[in-house]
Amino acid sequence: MSTPKTHLIGASLPRPDALGKVTGAARYPADLIRPGMLHLQLVFAQRPHARIVALDTSAAEGAPGVAAVLTAKDVPYNAHGLIDADQPALCGDVVRFEGDKVALVVAESKEQAEAAAKLVAVTYEDLPAVTDARAALAAGAPLVHAELGTNLLLHIPIRKGDTARAFAEAAVVLEGAFSTSWQEHAFLQPEAGIAYVDEQERVVIETAGQWLHEDRRQIAAMLQLPEEQVIVRYAAIGGAFGGREDLSMQHLLALAAWKLRRPVAMQWKREESMIAHHKRHPFDIRCRWGATREGRITAVEAEVIADGGAYASTSVEVTKVATLFASGCYEIPNISVDGYAVYTNNVPCGAFRGFGAPQAQFAAEIMVTRLAHALGMDPVELRRRNIYREGSLEPTQQPLPEGVSALPVLERCVEEARARLRYGEPRESDVPSAPHLRRGIGIACGIKNVGYSFGYQEQSTAKVHLYGKAELERAVVLIGAADVGQGAHLILRQIAAETLGIALEQVSMVTDDSGEAPNAGSASASRMTLMGGRAVHDAALAARAKWSAAEEYEAEAEVQFHPPATTPLDPMSGAGRPNYCYGYAAQAVEVEVNTLTGQVRVLRVISVHDVGRAINMQQVEGQIEGCLAQAVGYALLEDFQVRDGHVLTPYFSTYLLPTALDMPPEIVPVVLELADPNGPYGARGVAEMPLVPFAPAVAAAIHDATGVWLSQQPMTPERVLAALSAMNGQSTAG
Amino acid sequence: MWRTYLRPASMAEALDLLRRYAGQARVIAGGTDVLVELSRGVRPTETLIDITALTELKYVREESGLIRLGALATHNDGIASPACVAGALPLAQACWEVGAPQIRTRATIAGNLVTASPANDTIPPLMALGAELALVSAEGGERIVPLAEFYPAFRRTVLRPDELIREIRFPALRENQRGIFLKLGLRRAQAISVIDIALVLTFDGEVVRDARITLGCLAPTVIHARTVEAYLVGRRLDEAVCAEAGRRACDDAAPIDDLRGSAGYRRETLAALVAEGLRRVAAGTQAAGWPATPVLLETRDTSSTVALPFAGVIATTINGTAYELPGAAGKTLLNALREDAGLTGTKEGCAEGECGACTVWLNRQTVMSCLVPAAQAHSGSVTTIEGLAHAGGAADEGDLHPLQDAFVACGAVQCGFCIPGMLMAGAKLLDERPAPNDEQILTALSGNICRCTGYRKILDAVHAASAEITEGGAA
């Protein structure tokens, strides 16, 4: 990559979309609803597993204002899914989780649709439900998808070296068992949208999502239409975090508009959003780690089980990521990890910021710190001796992609922690006035892939139109990239302007229509800056070259960027080249633990990231700070409770998110720019990384403060107090 | 959610309506509980009787040693009342721990009592303070019920369907009395209590002469910890006594497991909270941490507004423009703004007052419009995000409120969905105090959830706007 002059790269330019968002002018999906549209109301299953014996819609159809009641028989191809099309749009025979949909009521008003939905009579025969991932793997367990004959969605082994021998020779061997829970995306804007059939017989869906062209693909398949006959447009998107990657209602809007030939609208209540869209996977992780006396980690063995819920979503990929990261960001010669993704009758799980990495490294990072303690070694020193370096072999036996910055990231974190938290110095008494408040510091590292993995045909396409006589006058950049709130549109625009050597104002963006803008790929996996940015960069260069050569007023170029290829994991050994880029992170946190109530307050956070190159420093900091808020919630607060397949916390009053007062008073984002070989101007992704080390760093800090290890996420006050009581009970008994 | 909205202009009219509807209607004031219940189908009704026109019921005053709270006294009124802070600190502390500013400005203390959840924060302090309620009805006149006898069972009260709480009253704490309220919640704002306790102790010098200790979320109703109350009489509050009292409190509790915590966790933390409360009362530090000037997000104004009679068609002023909203009497203010007035800048994030995305100004208050019946805006004035720039003094089209400018400049906007509500709360804070500190800003915004930014740049933006406003004012 060339590194030309950069007056726009790194600049903290204000976001053009912010103006409409601070004045109320920005239109989010629910703001598109107009008088005269038909309103949709879903009938949810509200039971974890049942056979539909009878479905009587006659009373609902006769209710005031009702235009239609759609059911499974109205869906041309009744299956969708990002990877496996295993989820019905409307269930016809069996419901597999409580958020499954059985009927779609279409009425003249929202109130009429809601009232009529209550009149849809469904007769169920309840089936035995399986709501625990381990139980789902047992012989004789109820089957979520009977036709598959098993609840096992994926088993992926990773084998490297000889763990049996390594454990036999290790000086220290530790075992651990960890569990993580669901996490709800809780984007502030609940799912909503409109759809209609336009004068060209195209079904147009205006909504929110993360990937225009993938939404289009699934909707077209469901309606059995050519993709060109489906137009997906994104309004302002009120957050996503992975939670809009699966279809939620987009296809149902399309179905109703297509069937009724009238504009339709739907807006989910928060509790509908909470039960119906996918979640972060709960994991159950059991592992064994071994190290030599000299502090060389020599062996990791782990079993990593993901509760995928009722439908496949992206469980297979999430589980592969978790399996890959079960040994963290350390070069360990002997590895034996088995990852399992399992169907249950719980809410389906899929993408959520971090995508399997936070769960796996909650276990791995705690194990590394415990190993260090067992060896009598500083946890940082143990990390330093084992952490990935340029050329290190991954668990999949291939060298890491170029640009390995795990060690400099860690070193910077330690440096900041020494300076700001006095890490490593003997601690004075915690809070002299309050002996029940104890303080501690924890450090953890993290790794997360940037972009799609495991042999996926990763691409991003952009088109650039240029206009100008002697000089470039303006540019139009076409790229179907979702700005879910992360600021992608400004980043892509900055890259275009910089590459073309023109002002930001001379670049206009076409981003939100699947019929106009080419496929950028998903706004997920921390990939849009690297992938979309590189496509824009390359298309801008190509267009500029054409424009210079042709001496015409206009020129255009379209470029499809492909990063270095990855490969599928070998089904026996997991061998392969899983990823083309990683992001590296390290964090130091200081906590205060109330030993009487178990409450943990994070006082200070240092979060260090190699972003390759910050395209917009303010936006990079915003990603780090915002991701840390979700990490605080994940580590300590957000307790998504499910019992027997029923979500017990479907409201914001029961599923608690961090408020402004719950944030650490001091957050120090530290941004390193060590240049990625593929990214535009050396940029790589950052959006997910702060979530990866945070929970284990907090666990280590709690241990530092009190001497107890937490192994369940979230680390709620009750769990902390239980751990403290258990320790005190033991010490009294001992 | 309801069909008929009645807004009586006098107490006599209100009582007459209650009698006529004979339990078929529900009384509404702040609406912060009633609207949540109605949206979930709890105690449904077709008719709401809004008593907020009875402005004579909005008072907190002390008269010859008695503190009196009218039925319309809000949590903010309790917090802002010097008499309440001096003479009923546990109550003021409980009011401060309820919800977020947008809730405290609307929610009445009487309403908190009537909702009757054992988790309602004002019940333990009022019970410990020995409160009694004046209940009125058209036929029965007025009767006095001690709060301790108000709750016969879980979530039930002795309030008759035709009755209204007119007043809550209790003796102000005397010089030899000290009290405290402590709450354990799962986050630092907007948390329903896991447990809460109130202590009111009467001393002879350093010896406890009388102790009243009440426990929330530790039994089907709020209860007295009788064992501990008896134990403490005649003792000095040394460390051993405080700890022992904490242990004994568990004997008085009969908690259950629920979403917020197990019975075991409640017992264990009860011991800690009682001991901690006693230590602080013994040390005289019960008021430590009480904010000198609490953030209220409302313009304190004692001048009473005359509400015009409501006859089914809402006539209101929104952003300085007169609106008639004929179809909105059965809606929330949020839905009326979005659907009837066509102002979609105000957002729905949760529809239960938890996220703040729907925050607007109604008259002098900063409210969550999802919990306001639209009819309460009748003859009033509403400011939404679309009118913020003008309200902030912007002269020209396209000019913004300084806080809007600051949000753009500081990078405080990501997805932006929370931003309209965040700005309405933040701008009211800057009206209330032009140079707020961190704690005041975070408190003011504690009712507004942002899932994108981590709040840091929002905090920066409020400081930046504050600097702009105060320096602009100086120049």
C-alpha cells in the first residue's frame, strides 16, 4: 500500500449524519410509517416446543379492519437463514422457540391488527423441550429439528501437537469450568419498517439491517423472485451490534406487501424484539491448561459448547471462532479443542459484537492468570513469554496473517497501567474509611478476527464516478454499506476524498439502496473500514486513472476487493488458514468490590488497541468507549434470564443496561497505529475488540481485590457474594 | 389503552366520578406506574380519572411538627423540600433513589404507595416515620389509616374503589431522632430494589430509646423488623450491636427468590445493610452523600397554572405552535406526537419509561412521553427535539441549541436514536444549572440509555455546551 499525503486520514471530522440526528429530522424505520398503510401484527408461539394441531384464523379475518391473516401456506418458500435456511418465516407444523411466528395479521390500523392477533386460534400439542445444550447432546434428548436426527449442529475439532505428552511433562496443570450467558443487543431502535410494491413491480422494503444484499438474497428466495425484483433500502439505523444480521421482520414486511399489493408497516414493541431476535450465545467451557516451570504454556485442552437455540443462524461460525480462540492469543504447541454448536428450544443465537471471541477468552484469559499465579509468576510476564508474535503458528498450524501486534499492545497497556493505576506496586490499604470496599487491578489480552473467516469468499465492491474538466470537481461513491451508527459512511467518504485528493464536501455517497449501490458485504466482523474502505480506495484510484487517461468529463470504475484467501478448517484436525486479519487488544481495569453486597464497580479502564491506522480518531475512540459500555454490561450487569425456554427478562426494566452512572469514571482509550498490510491507509477494524478482554480483566481484578475467582458471566453481585462466602466458609472450616 | 379520559376540576367532582365508576375507573396523576400496567394488561380499565387539575393537592409542608404531603406531591417535591430533607431524611433519600429524573418529576409519592409493591421505595421510610393516610370518598368523608395498616396482603391495599389518598402525614424527626434509607439495586440508577430498608431511631443521649426499622422486598409487604427494634432499645450502637442487629434482622424477613435476587442473597445483604445503616446513624453520617442541590430536571415554579377543562379534544401548544389533536385522547403523549402531530423526532425505545428516548418537556417538566397521557398536555405546552433549537434561543432557521452543536462537534452521536431524548434531558439540565459538574450531568442523564457511545462523548458535549453558554453569557 502506498501512503500518500493524508490531510483527511486521522482527522476527527464531525459526522454529516449527526445534524439530522440532533434535530430529530433523521428518519428511522418507524418514522417512515404513513397514514393509509396497513399495519402488521405477529402472532408469536409463546411456547418453546409444540406441534401446531390446528390454526384457525377465521375470527381474526372477520375482525374490524383486518385485510388478511397470513400463515405458512402463504409463504412461497418458507425458510430463511444466513447460512442454513432452516427457519420458517411463519411456522406451519412445529414451533421451536417462544419467539417463533405462526401468523401475520394485516389490518388498517395498529390497534386493529393487535386486537385481531388475539383472535387467531392456534391449537398446540406441546412437545418435550430441550433447553440445556449438554442435555440436548444426550442420547434420547428431544429433537429440535426431528428430520436431522440430532441436535448437534457442528462439531469442530482442533488438534495440534501432542497434548497428552505435554500435560504429562507440564510442571503445572490447571483445570477450569466456565459458563457464559445470553446477551441481548438492546439496540435502542426496535425493529420496524415499511414495504410496498413499486410501479416497476418490485417489492421495496425500507427498514434497518446490516447487509442490504444479504437481506435481499433471503427475501428474494422466500418470495421466489429474482433478486433484482427486491429492493432493500436502509433508513437511519438505530444500532445493530450483530443483532440485525439475521432477518427479523424484513421478510415479513415484504411478504405482506407482495401478497396484498398495498404499503404495509410494522413496528415491534421492545418485548417482541427481546424474545424474537437472536442473542449472543451462552457457552459452557471446560478446559485444562499446562505450563512448564519456565513459564512456557505447553498444552491446552478444551471442550467448548454453544447453545445455538432453535435455528442455525451463524452458530456454526461463532462456534468455530470460539474454538479457535479457546487458547487465546498465545502460541501453544499442543492443543486439543472440541467445539460444539447445539440446537435447543431456547432463543436462537447468532452474531453479537465479538462473535464467540469474548466467551472463549473469558475462559482462556482467566486460565492464563491462574497459571501465572500457580507458577509464582507475574501474569504479564507469562503472557509476554507466550503471546503471539509475527510468524507464530495458530492452533490451525498455519502462521498468523502478517501484522501481529499482540505484544506491543500488551506492553503499552502495562506501561499505561503502571503510570496510571500504579500496577505492580505494593498496594496500600484500599479505602481506609470503609473496610468492606476492596480494590484490585486486572489485566487481560484479546484477539478477534477482522472480516469473514474459514474459507468464506470475502469481498467488498465499490463504484466511483468522477466528474471534472481540468480538475476533479466531484465524486460519487456507490457502496452498499450499512451505517448502523458506527460512522461507516463518513469513514468511507474520508477515504474516498483522501484518495482522490479532493475535499470531503466534493464526495457524495450512495449507500442505502440494494438496487443502486454494489455489495459492500456486511457491516459486521469489524470489517467495513478495512474491506469497504479498501474497495472505495481501490475504486477511487482506478476511476482517477481512467479519468486522467481519457480526458473525458466523466469516468467511473468499479472494484471488487478480495483480501488474502482463507480456508475452511480441516474437519479432522482443524488445520487451515482461518483468517486474513486480526485485531489485538489489551486492557487494564481497576475495580472496587463491596464485600458485603458483592457489588463491583469498575473505577478505571485502560483499553489499548492496534487499529492499524485511525481514519477518524474521534470515531475510533467512540467505538472503544461504546464497546466498553457493552462490555461493562456483559461482565457485570446484563443478566438475560431464560427458564424452560421462556425469556424472563423481556423488558428494559428487567434486563438492565448500563446507565451513564454505571460507567467507569475514568476510561483511557489508547490507539496504536501499526499499519495493516491490506487495509486502506493501513487501517484495520476495532469495533469488537474492547469486548474481548474486558470480562476476564474484571475477573482478574476481582481476584486481585478479594482472592476469589468468578467463572460465570455475568459476574453479578449475588455471584460475587456467593464466591466470597464460599471462600470465607472454606477458610473458617480449614 | 383507555377510551375515556376524565379530568375533574374539583375534589368534589373527582370523588363523585370515583363513586359513579365504582371501581371501573383508575385514578391517574403522574402515570408512571399506571401506564406501564395498562400497557401490560395489568388492572385494565377503559376510564382514567386524572386528578392533576386538583392543584391544591400538590404540596409538601411542615406545620407544628407535622410534615404533610398532598396527593400530588411528587418524588422531586420530596427531594426539593427543605422540610422533608431536614425532618424526613429517609423519605427524601428514598425519593432520590426512585427511577430517573424524568420519573421523579412526575411520579407522586401517593401513587408509589398505592401501587403497593413491596419494592416501592417510599413505603419503608414512611412506615418507619409512622405515617398515616387521609383517605377521602364522596360517601364516607375522610378516614385516617396508619400506613402500617394500609397493606393487608401482597400488592393489596385497604383503599376502597371510591377512595382517594388526600394526604400523607407524619411527625417530623425531632432533635433526638435520626434516620436513614438504604437501597440495594443492581445498577446505580433506575433500579428496582433488590432490598431496601429504612431506620428511624430515637436516642436518649447515645442510648437507643426507640427504634423503627422497616424492610422492603423482604416479605410480601413492607414490614417492621420487630425483633431488631426490640433488641436495640436500651443499647448503645457500638460495632457489636450494629452487627448483631444485622444478623437478627434476618429473623424478621421472609424473602422470596425472584429475577433480581435469591432469598438467600436478600438475607445476607439485609444483615449488611442494617448494620451499615446503624453505623451511619450512630456516627451521625446518615446524610453523607446527599446532594447539596439535587438535579431535578424541572423548572421549580410555584405559580399555579390554570388548566382549561378537558372535553375530549386536546388543544395544546407544541414547539410554540397551536395544535388540536382530536383523535389522541386515548393515547400516550409519545404516540400523539408521532402519529397525530407528525413529529417523529421523539422516539420509542421501550414504552415503559426505562430508556428515555421519548423525553420531551411538558410545561415545566422533563418527562418520558411514553408514560404521559396525551390529554395531560391539554392547554399546556410541549417542547420536542424539533423545537429545541428555538427554545434554546436560536434566532435563525438552521441555528441550533448550543447542546446540539456540541453533540455534533464532540462526536456524541453514533446511531442517534437516543439522542433526541438525551438532548432534551441535557438541555433542561443546562437551564437548571448552566455549569454542572460530572455527577450532576450523569444523574441528569441517568434516565437516558445509550447503547452506542458509552456516554463519554455525551458527557464531553454537555461540558462543552456549558462552557459555550456560560462564556457566551459573560460576553
